[in-house]
Amino acid sequence: MVFISFYSFASNEVLDTYEIELLIFKNKSSESSEVFNSVFSPPTGNFLAFRDVDFYMNNKSFNIKETNSFFKNIFSQILINDRSAKGVIKKVDSERISNPKEWFRKTNKVNILSKIENKIKNSEEFTHLESISWKQNIPLLDESSYLKYTNINSEFGFYINLYRNRYLHADMKAYLGLIDSNEQDDNIFVEKYIKESDKKIMDSKKDSILQNINLLLNDKNDLVKIKNNQNIDQIKGLTINSSVINYFIEEDRRIFDNEIHYFDHPMFGVVISINKVN
């Protein structure tokens, strides 16, 4: 007798937010008798990229004349407790809702991997290349795309695809060296991905929002750009010369939440941590 089980994910589960931390380092002792493949073949298709986020200030923030009246109007129409006929207080789902606008914002600060980072930096065996952290969701395989990153100064990069099948997976393609950059604007694709994900989340939460809350909104904000947060590596506008990649990692591995994974190579290594935020 054969039993067939079907495994599916709730529609909102693929929109949950995860905190990703990644360390990449190089071995100082690079002698090895292993024979490596001489050609690295990057994946094809649309790529996600870390986002360049501009910062804005509300120009009207310094022109509030009636503070008391302002807050009074906002909160006067909110019904705090909505009691049903049985006297039970209805509550809005308190679970933290994912915010796609937080996704793919690159920082160089790590928390979970901080101890490993310090050991690598203080080690005589390894050279620390970079520490990176960001937030993202982990979609189904058919809906997933590689996140592409190239660090020009240190001459390394990676493609990583975090996706769901029956389990969570990390498809890692990391390399030492430089490769040709294509003309594709990955930032356009990531912004489209963020916008579509945000719409899916809002649509999934419509039924859980109390219908009797009526906010009196203030006038539309007058936003003024105060800083253009460009990628620290300034990749745009630069030409990367072609170079043969002799050392690279290509591995698709099953992963689990709240675990640390090490992708090993005699010449370099990648450590990643994946933790669900909400």
C-alpha cells in the first residue's frame, strides 16, 4: 500500500520575513592539491539586488500649529474595544505583519554571527572579506530568484537563492574573482518584487482589520529628499573586466530556521544564519 502526502504552505507563510546574516572569508593558507573547475557559470534570468534607499523628511513636520487638536482628531474616531453580543472583546491579530519595504536593505552589521566574525578577524588562518545582513522573505521555488551581489574592491561575489520546496533551501553560488556585469538593472526587478509582495500582504490582511476604525488623516506629506543612500560599493557606472573564476562554491542545501550553515571550500568559506523575524 502506498501513501502519498501533500505538503503545502499557507499563502501568508511565503511572505514571512527572515533576517539573513552572511560572512565570507578567505583562507590565508591556500595550498591545495584539489583540482578545481576552471569556468564559473552564473545563473540566468532576473536577479534581485540590494536596494538603494533614499531618505525623505516631511517638510510639514516643522509647521504643526495645533498639536492638541491634531491628535484629538486622529484618535477621536477609533473604537478601542469592539464587544460582541456575548461580551467577548475582538482583537486584531497581534502577530507582526511583514513589511516588504524592509527587505533587501544591505547592512554590514551582524548579531548572531558576531562571535564567528570576531574569531575570523582575529585569526591568523583566515582573511575576513565582508559581513552582510539583510531581510527578505523565502518564496516557493517557482516564484524565487537569485539575489546577486558583487564586491568590486575585494573581488568576490555570490548568487544566493533562498526558496521553499518541501523544506527551506539555500542555493549558494559564491566565488573569488571578477565576472562580467550585464546591462540588466536588477534594482528595477527588486522594486517590482517588493511592490507585488506588499500588495499580497495587504490583500491577505484585509479580513483581519476592524472595519469600524475610521481615521481622520492629515494632509498629504510634503516629502523632501535629504540623503541619497547609494550602495557603498558604487557598482553602478563601473565596468568590470572579465576574469576566469577558478575558485567557487556551488551547493543547494536544505536549511532550517534558527540555524547557522557553513559552505566550505579549500580556498574560502561562507557562513550564513537564517532566522524568522515574525
